[in-house]
Amino acid sequence: QVQLVESGGGLVQAGGSLRLSCVASGSTFSIKVMGWYRQAPGKQRELVATVGSGGSTNYADSVKGRFTISRDNAKNTVYLQMNSLKPEDTAVYYCNSRLPTSPKGSWGQGTQVTVSS
């Protein structure tokens, strides 16, 4: 099973930036769809962004133009660059790795992002 380790979370003021990283174990990283999801207190986990094996990206409307997802297959790492952060971006951010044909996949332990107003 793939192990995912996230890092880069923290406390930032509104308007600030953070970059999250997620390192995956295993040798099949390059074929996986990698994604970032988030869960705020009292809310369901929601999609933030995904990046496919070929580099195609998908974003939630709420983060378009502010967040950028990218991947480095040589380092088995996926990134989430978050700019112009808002208090409503406060959540635990989770990394996900799945095969293109699978709806589920593996999850990391999560990293807390807190944006103060």
C-alpha cells in the first residue's frame, strides 16, 4: 500500500501563501492521479485539486486562480502552492493517490492549514 506523507501546513495571515508537499512511497507514482483534499471542522472532505499522470489538472471553483497543483515524478512528490489565502481555506489538507481507474486510493495523515483574518 502506498504511504503518503504531507508537510508544509501552518498558520498564516489572510493574503499569505503556503506550499504543501506530499511524498509518496512506491515505484508507481508516475501513473497515479494525485490530489489534494481538505476538511474543515464540521464539514465533509472536499476536493481541492488533482493532477493526472500526464499533468492535466482540475481545481475546485473556490481555489481557481489562487492554488496551483504540480508534481515531480522524479521525487515522487506532489505540491500545492496556495496563494491569496483566505480564512475559509482553514482546514486539514489531505493528499490522495489513486490509479486512474480507481475511485478511492490511499490517503496521507493530513496537515493543518490555518488562515487568520
